[in-house]
Amino acid sequence: MKAIILAAGKGSRMQSDLQKVMHPMLGKPILQYVVEAAQEAGCDDITVVVGKDGEAVRKELGAVCDGVHFAVQDEPLGTGHAVLAGAGRVTDNDEVLVLCGDMPLITSDFIRELMKFKRDNFSEAVVAAIYRDELGDFGRVYDDNSYFIEIVEARDIKNHPTTKWANTGIYTFRGRSLLRALGMMNNNNAQREYYLTDVPKIISEDGKNVQVFRSRAPMSVFTGINTQEHLAEAAAHMRSRINAGHMANGVRMLDPAATYIDDGIKIARGVVIYPNVILEGACEIAAGAIIGTGCHLTDTTVGENTHVRQSVAHSAKIGANCEVGPFAYLRPGAILGNDCRVGNFVEVKNANLADGVKMAHLAYIGDADVGQNVNFSCGAITANYDGSKKHRTKIGDNAFIGSNVNLIAPVEIGADAIIAAGSTITDTVPPCALGIARERQCIKPGYSKK
């Protein structure tokens, strides 16, 4: 089965420099959802029709969707003209599905039902219609016991019978009928454009079987995006769909409406997610983890039974049985082993923390390799930047770093070493040694009375 997806519109109503179909929605461009639904439904040859300024669509979509072909509609001369531009790979015996690239909520289940209807009725073409109480700007679909009569645009509805069936903009065709009808289109209208809505009528007038598929899918499935408001509406529907899938698999969400999870994120059974959580990119959350209120995790893995509270993590790896936050910041390259504690106002960047590391509060660990069971006291930092280059700090197992310690990289702290509070360490501290680097205390009695 082949698919032609129309994605040539600029989307000026979006008030954005970004191509309409490339606006992100829960981790993917709008268009990617449409392509993936077609692929899941069995389309093995997909052509995306872009405008002459669609190079960004080619580049970005081509990087994430395998096997997609692209065609260019040089001028915006209507939907029929766009399908004509994308029909170069269509042959006479193909089954061809036409989809709109700005309908990200379309499902593979709907596509399969539509194609089954076409095959069961031996149709040369099928128009997908949806029941709406208020049709607004939707085109009206007229049929006689499912046999197609015509599609009438909303602006031309005067003197036509009342109907509640709206055109979804989704069609299926047999290849030879589509190619013949595309060649017979004309642009005898006020806009001087070629309309795809004329194609089913041309095929019907040619004596071929054209039917109307009256879908009972939720209206949200056919949400088209033309404005930022439409995008937010579609995202809300998609968020509900994504969250429902996770909950069906055993994830507990205290408030699904206030939980924002990108499509494709992996969450194991038994995870608990509090309200106002954002999970973006390629996150993976293991069984038993708790993601607390206000967390924002991007491209981050969280191990089993780990609890993350009110924290931000980007491109980080958190082991099992860890405690993170509140108000921790794990920057790219932060790797936490098992049983670690990274507490409030602790920042970790490009650092490897082995099992059992504890840094309870007010610490910065950047560009470091930290051994097992190391304890960082309040205010301890690695000074990793000398003004031009970054340097690494190495800390051995079981070392104890006292409060308000500065470790000036590059420097190495041996296993079981102790660094006295308030020290600024610039040289290697051997294993089991006590490192002290501070001025000796001096007392001057009665000084303040002078």
C-alpha cells in the first residue's frame, strides 16, 4: 500500500518561521505522527509532498523516518495539484492512501478500517467522512446509501440539502483511477486551483465505484492544525492518549492532565508520577521509581526504586535506589551509580559517581570521577575551569570531603582520604591521609574594644 501525505502548506496562521508540519508536539514533529500511523497501518511506500521551501522538512523527517520519499509542489495550486506532484511513484494496480500532514492524531486503526472498507466494497475510491453536529468550515459529503455523490465546500453550501457528514480530507484510490482523474482536473474556480475534492467525482462520473466511509472515530482524530491554538488542542488530546497507554501498563499518575510525557518514552510498571512532571526526549524510567512534583527530565534514565524530587536532569543517568533532590540539577554527562544521594541545590555535570556517593546539599561536582561511598559535605565543589580549559578531579573510594572544600582541578584525592573543612586543595592527597589547606586560626583578645 502506498501513501501520499500532503505537507506543502507554509501555515502562515501559525505566525512562525517554522514549517507548519514541523512544529514539535510531545517530542515529535506533527508530520512524523502522520507518517508513523501510515507505516503502522501497512504503508510501505510513502511520499511526502513539500513546497519548494521544504528542505528543512526533507532533512529533519528523513533523519527520523526510514524509507520516506519526497516530492515537491513548486507552486501552491491546490490539494489536487499537490497529489499530482506526489503521484510519481503510483502505478495502475496500487492501493493509494492520501493523508493530510497536519493531522497528527490520525491513527493506524482508522487507516486499517478505511482500507478494509475499500477492499470489502471493491471501490475505486473512498472518501472518509465524519459526523459533526456543527460542520463550520468543513466540506459536506453527500452520498446515497454510501455511494458517493459529491463534496461541497462550506462556502458553496447554499441550495444544497442539510447533512451532518463532513469531509476529513482523507481518501483512498486505486492507482489507475487516481492517475486518470488527476489528468482530468481543471481549475475553473475563483481560486484558480486544482482541488482534490473533484477527483472522487471525476472517478464516479467515469462509471467507477466510489464510496463514502462513515467513520465513527472520535472527532479529535481528525484535528487539523492551522494555528498555535489548534496545536495546543491536538497536544492535549495526544497527551491524554499517551498517558492512558502508560497507565494501562501499570504506571500510576496522580494527575494525568498535569503530566507531560513525550511520545516514545519508556516507563516501567509500578512507576509513580506526581503532577507537573515533564518527561522529554529519550527518557527511560525503571520499575518502582517515583518522579516527584515539578521534575523536568530530558533524555535521562532513572533506575529502579529511585526517587527524584523537584529536580532537573538533562542527558543524565541515575542508578537504582538513589535519592535525587529536591532542587538538584543533573547536567549532561552526569552518571550516578546505585544508592547515591544527590540532595538539595547540588549540581552535577560530566561526572561519574560510583555506588553509594553522598552529596546532601549545596555542592557542585563538574568533570570528576568519584569513587564508591564518597561523602561530599555542604558547600564542597570541584573547581574544574581555569578560565580557558576544563580539568578533571579524581576521588578514590571512601574519601570524605569536608564542608566548604575547593578541589582545584586537575587534582587527585586518594581512597579513604579526609579533606578538612574549609580547605582549598591544589595537590594530590595520598590514600588515608588528612588534607588541610587553610590559614591557622589566630585569636586577638579584646580587639573589638579598641
